Amino acid sequence: MGMNSILFGWLVRYFRGRARRRHLQESSAWPTATAKLLEGKIVPCDELAETTAVRPVQIEYPYYFALKDEYFGGYLRSVPCSDSEGSRWMREVGEAKAIVVRYDPAKPDRTHALERDNPETLPFRIWEM
């Protein structure tokens, strides 16, 4: 039973990572929009993030943007950090910070915030995976 659950967990992470990389690659051709960050929070690291014992968390920010009269949104995460780094970064960012996001024109709910679209916008790097 233990070996099966380990193998299953590895397969789930592998396919999830592969799908995420594919979406990130596709998103580089998508149009951009200006989004506003909502209140951030410190969350445990995503299982795909390269975390360490001293950087076990990430900051997660929901964001929203408007296309015509409709609102869409998504989430961005910081690279792994410590609790104190995360708290400091959240104080520096505040709320309603404008960022650039990319969205799939066919499905505007599919979005990504990319590091290269937001140079020096945030006090931390965006985790893209």
C-alpha cells in the first residue's frame, strides 16, 4: 500500500507539473491586461515549488482585471520564502497594487502573472514553476 501511494503521488505531481509548464509556455503568446492585487496571505508551499526547511511558505495574492464589462481573476504566488520574509513583502506590497497578467482570449479565466511582465513591480519574484 505504501509504495502504491508514493507512486500515485509522484505521478500526480509529474502530470500537474507538466500541465503547468505547458500552460505557462502557451501564456507567453496571450494578450496582457492590468490587474489589481487583493489582500495577500501566507500559505504553505505548493508541492511543486522548490522549498526548503527555512523557506516553507509562499505569499498568495488573488487578483482581478476587467475585459469590457466582465471581471476575471487568478492568483499569483511568490517564490518560497520564510514567514518573516513573507510578512515583510506583504507590508511592502499592500493592497490594490497594479500588475500585468496574461489571459487566454478563448477562456479569460485562464491567467498567469509572469515574472518577465512585472520587472521590479513587486519586492519578490513571482513563482512560475
